Amino acid sequence: MADMLTIGSQAVNTFKKGLEVTSHNVANIETEGYHRQRAEISSNGQTIGTQFNGAGSQVDSVERIYSQYIQNQLVSANSGMNRYDQQLKLGKQLEGVVAANDGGVQEFIQRFFDSIQNLASNPTSSTTGRVVLDEAQNLESHMGNISTVLKETNGQVNNQIKDVAKEINTRLESLKNINTQVVSAVNLGTQAPLDLMDKREQIVFELSEYMDVKAYYQDNGRVDIYTGDGRLPLLGDNTLTQLKVKHSEFTDDNRMEVYMSISGEDRVISNQITGGELGGILDFRKNMLDTSMNELGVTINAMVASTNWQHYQGWDLNGNAGQDFFEPMSTAAIASSKNQGPEDGKNIFVTFNPNSGVSEPPYTNAVGVALNDQPANYGDKKTYLDNALSSLGDFKARDYLIQSDGAGGFKFFDNSTKQDITADAVEVLPAGSLKYQLDGLEFDFSSADVANMQNRDSFLVKPHQAILNNFHKDITDTNALATRGQSPVDSNNDGSLDDEVPGPAAYGDNVNMANMANLASMKLLYADNNGQSSETLLGGYSRMATSVGMYVRGTEIQLSSQTSVFDQMKSRMESESGVNLDEEAINLMKFQQAYQASAQIISTAQSIFQTLIGVMGR
Amino acid sequence: MRISTSQFNSQSLSGINQHQKTMMDLQEKLTTGKNINRPSDDPSGLNQVHSLNKTMGQLDQYKTNGEFAKGQLNLEETQLNTTVDGLQRARVLSLQMMNGTYNESDRKATAQEVGQIIEHLKSIMNSSNPERELLFAGSNVNEQAAYVADFNNPGYYAYIGSDNATGGARPEANFGARYVQISFDSDNRLEADDQGDSSRVRITDNGNKLFTIPDNPDPADNTTFTRGGTTVFPPGTEPDRNILNLMVEFKAYLDEGKAPPGSIASDMDTAIKNISSNLAEIGGRQNRIENQAAAGDTFKIALTERRMTIEDTDVVDAISKFMLAKGALQLAQQMFTKVQEMSLFNYIR
């Protein structure tokens, strides 16, 4: 049985601890990740039988008010919120560049076609012709600006991926250290290292800002960190697997990917990261940057091809056949660094060549058998043009992944979705030409080292992004503008010009320029299932701007909903674990009073003792 | 529910943030006057604005084209009117000269005046527009002249599209009309067959069409070219039936002192009728251009209104929202300072 003095002195200690815990709470009111703590007080001794056995109180342990469930949700909400926040920042930045409301690409395209209309009214005027060339030049400069900004954006994305990965690795490193400390503290005694645990959870929370992670708390006090899908261990068994940032397998593509070393092999895990800043950056790159570049590229490719093909139809003021107005799109492939064959992709070409092997302008001036000679008659020439224009409708806003089967054959994939589109590729006749028509484009392997390609050798082509970098006006002389159309003379008077030999109309004819102006109103892009094109060139641009807008708007909505989820979790967490100063003030008074009372017990015990001594001493 | 002290702060902070953002957005809409300042403001609205802008731009361009066409047609009209005047004068003279009261020397004197009319007509028929393009040579606008010396029949003239033309026939000159687009084209294509389509207006006519004299219903009324009755031209290469040659023939009769045959006056009549009907058609084209421009303007007003409803800021609405947001922001700021004062610690002394 404890005496009063012992009970009193224990109670003083107990309440002193209470005061300390309260002070600790007040002191950490501004500490990020701090959970309020509470001294668990219990009574000492037990009543056995009828005898009083009370032995005062003691502090068993100091606990923190903490809910694992809420913490996990908070971490995942934080990942979501930061992802959309990052997406929105990048999205708004790009939106202003590629889809500005005023003075954007569409205005330049419109002005270009307006100038062509003016030239159609006045086809022999060199001044009007000069304006056409100037407008084409303006468009070229504008495209140059855009492609520079897009390239910079790509560089910025690469750098951001590197920086964020560094932040993640630093935090994983600290987690590893704290893990060790927590585990040894847990092994040592009963009191859990509360502040260390708070600090660790704060780091997990910070980690979730950069990428989505799952934290698994083990019984021995260790925490394991996995990627958001719970598959890959970043910190498992306290073994650290750092993120690595390296070029994708298509090195020349200059595209950074996130790698993890899994059983000794570096694997790309970019697709597994869907949260945090890193998730946001990767999503932006895939769903906005790539998509808008490809969609813009489709529009520009269609404009270049349609303008060129209409130009090939005509004849210039000197009576020569129309040549390239813009530089035709032609791009080479990029080889994968994993390829075993010697082909580096530079001999695989993608071009727009809709009448491959039949008629391949720009034409010479006379009818002949060469592919670039004028077709036998005007009707054929028109058919080739119509075929070219309808091929534009097959353009799809995507990049192509080509895989060799090692036996001279190829498989084609959509690089973003990895969908197999080999069935859409049509080999150009004669069989064995090693040229394929796919999505309105020609994939030409005829100069590539196909014989030595190994199975699964891969190549990447980005035809629609290539045109953004290579948009260039070829024509420099106003006399080379093919304003004139086919001669209206019907030599055999059969009422049709289709059987006539291709030849120029008179000097002042404007038919070809009028038709070039018409390209602006013609539906050329995005064919439906019936092969009917559904969008004009400007409509194609508009489509890109709309999908950019949709992305940003969708992100805005996602961000606000994720933010409110986060706020909700945060306020639940705060409500449970946050420090309330008023409450602490009350606790302070409470413990102070109890402390004073306990001290009184000691003093009472003292005075009782004194009384006893006094009686004895008498 | 338990409330932690930092919740007060974060609540105030997020409230103030939100109101400030609302005010920023409204401020942008008010200062630019536009509801859509970037695609994400209204992606589907943007698509509509783009297509409205495009249509309006095209209407503007068609109007510009129409203005150009009208200028060209005016020029042609003036020249044709002058031609008709010249022909009228010649017709009066031919009727006079058929009259027996005029003697040989009168006719020779009149031949001088007819010679002047020939020069006058020739200069009109070979005239150019300010771009130095021949007006009446079809699309062969860069030739020296639309009417050149007759290769087979010296003294006569031939249209460059005729086999008689010096330097050989340019058959394309018998076609060759320039069409200018003044409204939307359903198939967006201009065929090379010289027929144009309903969206376009023809702004040139070739000399063959305007100045060749159509055959009369009674072949006896057609002038037979004989150089004033002195020469018989072999069939096939005789001079063309154009108004210049008619005048040349007329003059030849007068030079010979002979009275011109009645067919000359009737051919002049036919020529005048032909040119007049062409003039009426040109007037019709000008009307079409004007009607089209007026229709385009009306259309554009409708489109502008539509664009306004999509794109422009409703100022009254935006200002009242702005005032509301301003009030809310001020309130939130006041709340913050009030909440800050509340603490039990203030009462522990």
C-alpha cells in the first residue's frame, strides 16, 4: 500500500507530464504534420478484497491522436490534387501558345487564303502574287515560333521530370533513415517515437505531392513505400529502389522517361505513375502536348499537301507546270537503342505520296512515262488530285511505332495506345515494293537495310510533329505561282476536257488559283466511316484548339473536385488531430489545478507527519 | 465536431483565395470584354466562334472580290457603250450613203470619217485594264492586241482566236473568261471548262463573243466580203464576220465611190443588238454582285450577333458579380481579423 506522500509525489509527476504534453502541443501548433498528443493516465494499484489498495496515478504512455485511415486518404488526395494542379499550370501555358484566341495560326491561314482569293481575281499581277508569298512567309514565321515554343516546352517537361525524380529520391532516402530510427526505438521500449513518426508521415505526405505512392505500415514500425498501383516497391524491407530518369529507348526522340531497376533491369514505369506532380507532367505530355502537336500537325500537313497538289495541277505565268508551293513533308524514323539490326531509321521515310507508283508530282511540262511526267490526259490528272485530297481525310493525329518481324515484314502500332494498326497498312504495288500506305501517308522502307533487321527491331516516326519543324515555303518567284488551269480548248469537241492532253490555259487564266482558294472551304480532314471528310483546314485547327480547351477545362474541374476532397480529408484530420489552443488552455488550467492539488497532498502528508512527530516529541 | 485552431486560419485563407480568384476572372472578362479569352474558357463556344469568324472572313473576302469584279465590269461596260456609239454613227452613215442623193465624192469624203471610226473601234477592242491586261482577248491578256491583221486577207482584221489571225490562231482565246467568287460554292471547285458556276461571276468576255456579228436569220442579209465589190475571196479563208471587218468593207465601198449594200446596215444592226444584249447581261452581273454583297452584309449582321452572344461579356452581369465578389472578399478579410482575436489565452491572467 502506498502512503499519501508516495501518491502525492506520483500525482505531481503525472500532472507535470500532462503539463509538458500540453506545452508540447501548444509549441507545435504550427508544425506541419504534427498530431496532437495526449498523456494516458491510469490509476496505480488495485483494490483486492476489502482493503483499500489505491496507489495514485501514473502516465502509462503518451499517445498521439492519429488515424491511419484518414492519413492514407489524405496522402492519396494530395497526389490527385497536385497532379491536376501541375497539369493545369502546364496546360494553361501551352494553351496560350498553340490556341491563342487572337492572332493565332487560324488568322495566318485565313489571311493566306484571302491573299490567294485576291490573286485569283487578279492572276497576272505580280504585286498580288507577292502578297501571297508574303502571307505564306508570315505563316512560316508563325509556325517557326510555335515549333520553337513546343520544343522548349518539351525540354521543360524533360527537366521537370528530372527535378521531380530528384525530390522523390531525396525523400525516399530520408524515409529510409527514419525507418531505421523508428524500428530501433520501437525495439527499445514502450514509448513510441511519436514525433519521429509524425515526421515520417509528413515525408510520405510530401512524397505524395510528387507522385502517387502507397504506404504500408508494418508491425515492427517500418513503413514500406510502393508505387501508386501498389505493384513496385520503392522502399520495401527498407531497401531503396531509386527512380532513374533517362531517354526513352528512341534516344533521338529526346524524351525523358522514368525508369526503375527491377530485378537488375531498368524498366520504364512512366505509365504507372498517375498522381502527384510527376503524374501531372506525364499526363500533360501524353494527353495535351503530344495530342495538340499531332492535331496541329495534321492540319498543317493537310494544308501543305493540298496546296501543293492543287499547285501541281496548274501552270505558272511562264507556262511551266506548278511545282512545290510548300516543302512537302518528309521525315525519317528513329531507331530504338535496343535494336539488333544495323538500320538506324534514317533510311525509312514517311511522306505524302497518295498515288505512289502511278503518278508522283511535281510534274514536268510534258506528257511522258516517268512518274513525274504529266499524266496522259486531264481526266487522269484530276483523278490523282481527287485521290490526293481524299487521302488527307485519312490523316490521324498520332505517332507510329514500327516493328520489324525480321523477315522483311512490318507491324505498325499507334505509339500512344500501342494499338496494332497493321491491318490498315496497304502495300504499294507491285508486291515487295517495301512501301506501305497507312493513314494517308506512305511508309517507305525501300532504301532501308530491311534484310538485316531482326525480329522486334523498332522504329518511331512522328510525321505530324515533323511538319511543325519543317514547315517551309518553297516558292520565291511570283512568276512561278501556278495561277492557270487546264486549257479550256476542247480539241475533239466531245464536250469534255477529260480526254485532253494536259496543257496550260492562256496567260490570264485564274482557274487553278481559284481552286487553290477553294481549299480553304473544302472539307479535307478527318474522314468518317464512309470516307467523307468532315473538317476544313481551319476546322482542323479549331478541333485542336477545342481539344486543348477541353483538356484544360477538364483539368480545372478535376482540380477543384480533388481540392475539395483534399480539404475534406484535411479538415477531418485537423478535427481529429489538430491542436486547438482553447482546448490546450483548458488543459493547462486543469493540469495546473491538479498539480497544485497534488502538491497539497504532499504538504498535507508532511503536516500530518509533523503532527505525529509533535505528539511523539511532547 | 472538434475544431483545431489552424482550421480557422486555413478556412479564412482558402476563402480569401477563392474570392480573389473569382475577382481575377471577372476582371479579365471585363477588361477584355470577352467571355472566351482562351479555349478552356468555353471549348465548344470557341469552336463556334472559330467557324463564325471563318464564315465572316469569307463573306468579307467575297465582298472584296465583288468590288474588284464590279470595277472590271464597269470598265468593260464603258468600253462597250462607246463601241455601240461608234456603230450607231456608222449605221447612220451607211443608211445615208445608200441614199442616191449622195454622189461619189460625198462617199469618198465619208470614207475618211469611217476610217476614223475604224481606228476608234480598233483602239477600244484592243484596250487594256489598269493591270495592262487586254480586256477583250479572253485569258490571252498578255498578247499584243486582241484584233490583229488578217493574215489571209490584207486590210482586214482577225480576232486572235481566229484561223485568219497573223501569228496563227490561239484557240484558247475563244474561251477564257475569268470568274471571281462572290458567294459560297457548294462543291468548292471551278472547272476548267469556262462555264463558271453559280457562286462566281464572270468578269471578262472575249472579243469573239462580243464583236463577232451573229448570222442573220436570212442568209441574204449577211454581208459578203468583197473589198468593196473588187475581190472574190475563196470560201474558207474569207475575212471573219466581225464589226471591224464590217467597217472595213463599208469603207471599201465608199472608197470605190459605191453605195454600200443594204446588208451592211442590217449587219450593223445585228452587231449593235448583240453588244447591247451582252451589255444587259453585264448589268445583270453587276446587279448580282450587289445583291450578293447586300445578302452577305445581312448574313454577317446575324453572324456577328451570334458571335456576340457567345464571345462577348455581359457587362451588367459581370459587374454585378464583381461587386458581389468584392463584398464577399472584404467580409472574409474582416472575419479573419476577428477570428484572430479569439483565444482563451487572452483571458488567463
